Amino acid sequence: MFWILFLLMTTSMVTMIHSDNINSTATFTQITDKLISKLKAHMLAMQQSKSRGYDNYGYSGYLDGYYGDVAGKSDYSWIVPLIIVIGFGNDDKRPKFGTRFLDKESDIFTHNAWDNVVWDEDFRKDIVEKVESNSLVKVPNEKALEFETNAFKYWDDFYEKHENKFFKDRHWILTEFPELTPNETSKTILELGCGVGNTVFPLLEIDNHRSLFIYCCDFSEKAVKLVRENPLYDENRCNAFVQDITSDWKSSPLMPESLDIITMIFVLSAIDPQHHSQVILNLVPYLKPDGIILFRDYGHYDMAQIRFNKGRCIKDRFYVRGDGTRAYFFEENEVDLLFTETKIFTRINLHVDRRLQVNRANKKKMYRVWIQGVFRKKV
């Protein structure tokens, strides 16, 4: 075990010196401190991923059991590499992402998330009844029109109130979309609905090759302002701008066929479904042939949909929150048709992510439904 630990520490230090441009004359203690700092920051991010933000935009943190209370406690810094060796080196104890299945109901509170949970008939019936109930009373037409007309204002108010403290950084992004992984090949990316940069900055931080250039846009001027004020914002690597993605992009900084990847993550759901097809068509001129769109959003019967009260439903599967922002819940075949009916895109993959998240402290169960897919522009 000593030699394994020694090898891990040595390899990590060499890699870090190379990637972080640490002076080769740095002392062992200085390098070790930086390594420990990086490991603790990573573990803290993993712990934070368990705390869901607004309507659970994040990814469930599976590894909490391996880190415990070590992250953030300098008294135990020495044990961090040992935990990494034991926790990451034992595949029997740590299942891969997406492969944790609940076989026995008695195991439900042994972990904080379970994948591909199958609903029994009674549970499904209960969920359907709840959604039918909260959809009976519709928002008056004049009020629904106001939510549409002033959508930008409601999002500006949201970011004015919460700034960058509401959503968690999406450190799960490469797990769900490995296509975004930086390498030596340069990529130009557009993120729709960037918010305060919870995808942009995690990607830039791990881009040691400096091969990514990320355009990012949002409907909210306040959100874009917060992105530009972030200390990590670098105009040589990122360009944040205000954009209504339901309108044309003529005033945007994008060039035709300049984008390798477009991310569409929890953004279409905030828009009236009557505009969804147009949003996709507006993007076509800027995506390279063979370029891809990465999609992830709320699915029908997700916990967030069930929690809406009566009187919050605008129309089928489209609701308004108390703060005036809105949420739509997709069907799998609906997402497929949005892209493939254009005859411009082919489906690479598409699936429903049904996940059971549990709060082990208060024994709460949270059934999540997300739709995720990758679509490629035809050559």
C-alpha cells in the first residue's frame, strides 16, 4: 500500500507541475500542499453536487460515502491520497456512473441515488393523478401572455436576487457528455442559456490544452453581466452575450458554420413550446456539418412537475413558478421529432434518465425524470 500511495503522489505531482506550470524548483511541501488543495477542492465540488439548486438542475453525487468529512478539513489532509487509492482503486465497492441499480427495496437508503428506476403500476397511477390534478386549473390567458412578454424581466429579477449563489457548477457535465472533454483538438462551443457560467467555467478550468473557445449566451442581461464579472472570464477563451434564442442571431458574434458543439441543457424548458422548433432552426446555419447538439432537460412526470400547485399550469406540461420563470416537461418522442423532423439532424442517442434520489437524513425519496440526447447535423 505504501508503494501504491507513493506512486500515486509522484504521478500526481508530475502531472500537476506540467499542467499548472509550477516552478520546477518548488519544494516538496509546496507541491504537496497544492496537490492536497486540488483534491479537497474536487471533493468539495462532489459534495456540493448533492445539494440541489433550483428544481434540481444538477447531477447526483455518488461518491459521498468515500469522502465523508475529509474534504475541507486540513487536519486530515494526509489521508486524502489514501482515500483516493482505496476508493477509486476498488471497482467492487464503487460502481460506475449510471450503473447503480436498486435490486432490493431494503437497500434504498444505503446510497443517495439509484439509476433507471422502474415505477410500479400503483406509483405510476399516483403520479399521473397528481399531474392531472395540478393541470386542471389553467393560468388565465392574459396572465400567460404577460409571462411570455416579460420573460426576460423575470429572469433578470431572478439573477438580481440570487446572483451566482443559486445554481451549482455542473461538474457532472463530462460524465453525461464526454463529447465536451477537452483535448489537443480545438473546439468551438456555444452554450445556450448560460446563466452565470455554471457550465462554462468548469469546462475552462479543466481545459489544460486551452483548446476550447466557448460562446455563451443568455436571455438575461444580468446573468451575462455576472459571467463577464467572474474572475475566470477570459475574452481570449470565452465570449458571453445577450441573446433571445427564439429570434434570429444576426446581431450575434457567431460566424456561419463555426460551431463544433452546441449545448442545450435545461434551456428549452424555460421557453414556450410553440417556439422550440424555431430555436433549433435558428441554430442550423452556425453549426458545422457533422457538428452536434447536446440536449438535456426535464421529462414528463419529473418530481418538479408533480410539485406544482393548482393554478400554475399554462398549458399541457408547461407551468409557471412563483417567481414568474417557466418550466416545460418533455416526452422522449417529442424531443426526437424536434430534431429529426427537420431532416437536418440525425439522432446519435436519446434516452430517458429515470433516477431515484434519496435524502438519507430525513428518508425522503425524489423521483427525477430527465430526457437526454445527442444529435448530429448531416453533412
